[in-house]
Amino acid sequence: MPYLFEALLFIGFVGAFFAWRELHPGMEPARRFLILAAVFVMFSLLGAAWYGFGRRGETYIPAHMENGVLVPAQSGR
């Protein structure tokens, strides 16, 4: 679910930018648009940080071979 939220934030920012460029070619962006863009970027960075730091103490063990048997990847402590 966090991936969907982050993807929607990114698509919202990019979509708003392209919509503005299509509707107002050659003009500088309005101040409120720049503030909205900064808010989108801030939420994206906060979401990435939350995802990255939210799993403290967990260790990822990749898939590996033990005695000729493939052991699936594990996420544990």
C-alpha cells in the first residue's frame, strides 16, 4: 500500500506539471504551484524515509542454497 501512495504522489506532481505546461506554454509557474510542488516532493521524501527507517531491527536474508536445497528469502530479526 505505501507503494501506491508514493506512486500517486509522483504521478500527481508530474501530471500537474505537464498539465500546467500544456495550458500555459512559455509562462513562469505561479507561486502557489511551486509551493504545491514542494509539498509533493516533501511528502515523497517523507514517505521514502518512513519506508526506509520503519524496519529497524529486521534483517533480510536472501535466498541461498543449503546442502543442495534452495532456501527462500527471509525477513527476520
